Amino acid sequence: MTNTGPIRLGTRASQLARTQSALVGDQLASETGRTWTEVLIRTQGDDTTKPLDQPGSPGLFVSALRTALLAGEVDVIVHSYKDLPSAPAPGLLLAAVPPRESPDDVLVSRDSRRLLDLPAGASVGTSSPRRAAAVHRLRPDLIVRPIRGNVDSRIAKVRSGEYDATIVAAAGLARLGRLDEATERLDIVSAPAQGALAVECRSDDTVMTELLRRLDDPLARLTTAAEREVLRGIDAACTTAIGALAHYADGVLSLRAELAEGGHLRVAHASRALPIAALVEARALGLLVAGQLRGADQRGPVLLVRSDSNEADASALGDLGIGAVSDPYLSIVPTSASEGSEADPLLTLLGQAGSDSWLVATSPMTMPTWAEGAGFAELAAACRAAAGRGVRAGATGERTAATLRALGFDDVVVPAESSAAALVEAMAEYGPARALFPCGRLALRTLPDGLRRDGWEVHEGIVYDTQVVTETPPSALLLERGEVAVVVLRSPSAVRALLAHGRPHPAVLVVCGGDTTARAAREAGLAVAGVSSSPSSASVAVEVARVLGVAPQS
């Protein structure tokens, strides 16, 4: 942006979103003397007809704002930090975390009754899996019902008798000047970064970056970094019932987290002495707590470093009673036309595809990165039209399938095992036919070659590249100190990415997902403790269990 003219703040149209953006705008004006103007942007999350916790819904309030920012339509966007997806957005910078409001949850009830005083069978409105789990735990005799809308409409639904109570963030009520409407503060662990704001700008906008830096609060930045790393470490989806809350006092950061899963509540906590500016150390603490939530023993968690798709490995390890955390050392970025992107040609093929064609994806990032290259509106329209013409879809896992369903493909073929080989096998009964395969430049050959062996016509298109992350991953500290039990490497690029940020302690065991990766690891000087017999998540998990000496569960 230029040094003159008003700063354009992009915001949703809700009263809370506009109030939060105005708070940031006024702080900017006070600190810099610059004026600001509001730019209203409608987001997918403003559609109150769809449940917030359905698969494929993370970041509903975020994507349209980020698209406008990347397109240069606005200079700054303001989020409720708890709503941000855990993965960073290429081209954007979290420039400021202003001073934090209370992270508490509060109950708003129709008759000013506390949660424990509500009559049996009373209805509590919330679309948060975390809040719902807390209500079920504290008052199993209450009825939890989904509720949509902004703070105003949710409270109005309580006042009108549609619900007996609802749970909202204290911070939202405080910013709206309505905290006196809360019946009580609830003693539950809040969502990671609840009560904090996240202010983003374009990463190449040095002028705005410098201006926003004046709004950053070191304490809010530190505590939210630790809390958000728990979310990232367990590779949480929007349907995950997880809470995390950090406190910093007398030079010690303390972190407590809860994970409600399968009717059980797991609790983890840890603390560490560190300076207030030690963000990587804070995030490392968050990873350790995430490992505890996943059941890691005293040796530490298993570390998964792929750019995405770690959830299948984590699930397979969890089935064997082994706790794992995710900390990507590789990032996915859209491939530009000058770098050989095939996003547009593949979009043309999708527009021509008929009922004999399939769209297949092997990564949750495939469709989002393709959309960045080909245009969000263009890809969404093409997918809806293709689905209407009978084009089918296949995905290697449920998270990837959710991105396809969100674009209009209702019936997505997903194999029981999350792997490309399993998807090839699952699609065999429908073919041979024609498949469109948007992929990365370094994508494995398992899917396209497997389909071709079965007689399929496969059109591949490079839509993203995989790069080593530039920022030091917090797990690099854990690896260096030997606080990780095993690191899993699934490709030669993962080996290079790991070593770009240091070498693991000799006590850390290295397990590779195949002979090619193992060869690259040994050539790089790593001692390989185990090599899986196949790249499947189940095979990798079995090999990790073997090197750890974990007995098979009955």
C-alpha cells in the first residue's frame, strides 16, 4: 500500500466483526495518525442455513476475507483468532495480536439461571463441539442443539424461548458492551486463542507490516502461540472438541489443554520457564501438550512432518496406542503460470468432462491451492457444473473428500485405508474411465500409474509446489533436545526439509516410509531405525510400534 490515503479494513458485516475491525482501525489511527475506511465482505460463514461443525467448514469466516486481501481489495483484515485455520496462508502475515480480552466462555440463559440450575431437558444452543462436550459432561440431562447466527441473533433466540440458554465468548459480549447480559462465567477450558484478535496483511506490504507491529502485544502473542500449537499439533479439524489455555507469570509459561473424544476427556498440562519473546519455545511447549493429549508416553510423541495428510498416520498410530503430533517441515504453495502451473488447462478439461469422468484428489490442500491458481469462483462454478453433469469424485481420506463435497460433489469415493493405492483399488469397480488428477510437482506416481495399469485415461495437472518452510518449526527444538521419540520421514524432500532446520538428537529414532526415503536419509547421515514395508499409514504405524517396542493391542 502507499503511505497516503485511508487504510482499507476488510470485515464481515456482523456487528461484532465490524466492532472488532473498528477497534483495530481506531488503534491504528491513534498510533499512526492514518485514517481508515471499512470494506464489507460477505463470507461463506455468513450463510446461517448450514451447520458450522460440518466437515469441510474450517475457516468459513476467513477465506473470503483472505481472498480480498490477496487480491489487493483491502489492506488489513481482522479475525477472531480462534476462527483462523491452524495452517498459515501463503502470501499473508499475522502482523499483530493486540491485547487480549478475557478467554472465558459465558452462559446466557432465558431466566438468568446458571448452568447447574437449568431444569432437566432444557435446551442449550451451541455449534461448538468443545462447548457441547462440556455441557454433556457437566449436565448430561440437558439437550444440546446447534445454533447459528451472530451474537445478537443467538441471544434473541434465547430471549424468545427458542432455546433456554446459549454459550458465547465473553470477549464478544465485552466488545459489544453487553457483558452484563451474561448469566455466569463457565469453568471450562476455552478454545485456543479465544478472546484474541488476529490482524493480517500481505507479507510483501512492508509499510502496513511496520504500522501493525505497533499494535502487537507480546503477552497475547506468546499465550496464543502456545495454545494454537496444540490445535496444530493434533491436526485438529473443525469438529474436534479441544480447548487450550496458557498463562504467563514470573517468567513461566503454563499450558493446560483438554480433548473430548469418543466420550472420554483427556487432560494435559505442562510449564516451562522462558522469556516473553520466546515464541518458538512456547510453540514447542504446545506440541508437547498435544502429544500428551494423543497419548504419548514419557519418551515423547511421534513427530509427523509432511505438509499435509498427517491425520491418516496419526490415526493409524493412535489405533496402536501411540501418540503423534504434526509439525510440517514442508509447505504447499500454488504454482504460478511462469513456473509451469497447469491449473487453468486442467480447469478447461473439467469444464469439458462428462459422466464418464472422475476428479481425484490425494491431499486436503489440492482443491484450495488449485483454486488459488485458477480462481476461487471459477473453480467452484466448474465443480458444481461438472457434478451436475455426472462427473464423480474420489479422495484418499475424509478431510480431502470434505473439500470436494464443499464444491458440489456429494458422492465421493473414499477407501477404508487413506492411501493412493487403496483409492486405485476402490475405483477399479467403476472403470476404466477418465480421471483428472490435480497434483503437486513432486506427487508420488502411485495413483496415476495405478489407474493407467487398470486401463484408465489419466490427465495430470501440476497445481502446487512443495517447499521447505522458512520459519523454524517448534519441533526442531524438541528434536534437538531428544524430547521426541520417533520422527517419521515419508519422502527424500522430507529428509532435506528436516535437516534444513537441524539434526535430531541421537536418542530420536528415525522411521522411513519406504526404501527410497531410507536411502536418502542414510546418505544424509541419519541413522535409520526402521523402514516400513509399504507407504500405507498402517504399515508405517506398525514399523513405528516395532522400533518403540510397543506390543500390538488386542
